[in-house]
Amino acid sequence: MTEALSSTPPLRAVAVFCGSNFGVSPEYADAARALGRALAVRDVTLVYGGTTKGLMGVLADAVLEAGGGAVGIINQRLFERGHLHPGLPVHEVVAGMRERKARMAALADAFIGLPGGLGTLEELFEAATLTQLNDHVGVPAKACGALNVRGFYDPMRALLAHAVDEGFMKAEHRDMIVFEADPERLLDGLAAWRAPTVTKWIGQPGS
């Protein structure tokens, strides 16, 4: 059984999930800066977690220095700790992490994961799950991508392939996440992305 193909929204705003640390290599910060500049040149607004920490701050600085737009969504606890980026033209303070993710998703036309830790990985997987289920607010089909700097996301790609091999996931959903090491190619891939036309269930009647 298939579902109708959903149209892909134009890239006016992209939510980026990334580490609040810098990682072991300067290549991570370089990639965050390159993505920030690319977003600004394309007039795509950055939606992110609103802080100055780690790659998050590097990314926001690059967008703002290049004359781009940025919206920070920060939770109350981090706001009270003084983590809000002081240069943001627009920011919102929300109660907690769940509200933060929901607000970022509502504002974004697509999602990008940079290298990061638990929060980054969880946020990217949640966005991809909602795309799989056609369950995003507003337009269901929102593209998800990963900036695969230094092969950071290679283990995740292997895990997704393993899920397919073991019968828990369809290949179309494995392949719906755009992986690129270059920010420009990643944004091109997200702009050209089309939603899978299959349901998530495998070999089950009535699905």
C-alpha cells in the first residue's frame, strides 16, 4: 500500500540540530561556519537552539556575520543560565525541551543534523520519524539531512541499513535522510527532496 506523495515546501527556514560542544577536530566548526554562510547566501533563515555554546554558537555567528536571518528557541532553564546568544534578532523562550523541539519543527521547512551528542541525535531522529509518519505540523513532508563531516554519521547510516536488513524498516525510509559532507550539496539535496510514497509497515494486513 502506498500513500499520496506530499509536496516539499520551499526552503525558507531550516532547523539545525548540532552539538553544544566543539568536537575533537576544527573541521567540525569549519563545517558549521560553511553551513551558516550557505544559509545566509540562500536567504534561508536558521532556526536553532538559541545558545552560544559549541557548534550552535559557531553556526549562529556565521549566519549573522553573513547577513542572514536567525531565530533562537531556547528553554527556560538555559535562558536563566545566561546561554542565550545576545546577537540574535529573534528569539523565543519556551518551557522545556519538548516545547523547544515542537516550536523549531513548526517554524522549519526542513531539518539538518550537524555532529553532536544525545540531544542532536534524538532531535534528528524525531524529525525523521515525523516525516516517515507524515505527522509534521502544517506540511507533513519535511526533508531531513545530515552534514556528514569526518564521516560522523557513517555509523548511523550503518545502523539504518541494519534495521532494513533485519526487517524493521523499509529501504525507502532508510534512504529518505540526505547525507552530504558539503553544505551546498546538502542544501541542494534538501531542496530537491521528495517524500517516500510507502507506509512504514512491512508485511502486515490492513496497513
